[in-house]
Amino acid sequence: MTVVSIRDFRANQSKYLGLAAGGESVILTSRTGSFKIVPITEDDSLISKKEFFARIDEARKSIAEGKGTSVSGKEELDSLLASL
């Protein structure tokens, strides 16, 4: 684990971001608290609030058009999730 001050991080960002990308735990300390720097993975998503709500509206429209999947019970849910 590497602990770095905000001043040192600013001066050597590439170094510390490289360490984090390589799997090293990098902790950034400042007056406002400590933060762990981690790379974004495939499972993470960076979308705007506007895009997020647009996707929700699109999903609601699809369900209203009958394009959704109805599940009634744990077994059906387990089966659906296993098929994904």
C-alpha cells in the first residue's frame, strides 16, 4: 500500500495512477479526508444523470409495449438469472 499526500500526488500523478492501474493500493490523504484511488473496470459505468434517466424512460416504454419479462416466484427468478 502506498500512502501519498495531495501535494505529492499532484506532482507525480502519472506515477501513482500507474501504481493503481497495476493493482497497488494507493491512498491519497488530504485535509478533507483519505481516498483510495482505484481504476475503473468493465463493471463500472460512467454515465450522466441525464443519460441514466433517459435509459430508465426507455425501459419503462419497452415494458409498456409488452417487451418486458414477468417473473412470479423465486424459482422463475433463479431460472431467468441463470439464463443471462
